[in-house]
Amino acid sequence: MKTLFLTFGIFLLVILGMAVGYIFSKRSIKGSCGGISALGMEKMCDCDTPCGTLQKKLDAEKAAGGSKGIVIDQ
């Protein structure tokens, strides 16, 4: 029973710490831009079309006349 209370207390401390961090920073939680490809690993995606952020990046590179190595198989 002590282990249950200890575990519950630790979870409460973590949640309290996250709440205090949110209160002081006022930033919402957001996903990473680029995900695993930002780490230099190849992204394996089953999507038929790229997401909005990637599509804007591809359009900007196309308008600039170059490619930075982003390849999408369709």
C-alpha cells in the first residue's frame, strides 16, 4: 500500500510541476516541426500528399528554383 501512495504522490508532483511550468510560460504544448527527419533520419511516410507545412516548404523551394533534398514519391 505504501508503494501505491508513493507512486500516486510522484505522479501528483509531476503534474503539479507541469502545471506550474505552463502557468509561468503561457505557451501551449505543440508538436515538433520535422519530427524524426529533424534528427537526420529518413522519414517513412505513407501519406499520399505532404502536410501543409511541408507543402509550403516545397512550394517555396520550387519558386526559388532549387531543391534541398526533399523527395516525395507519389
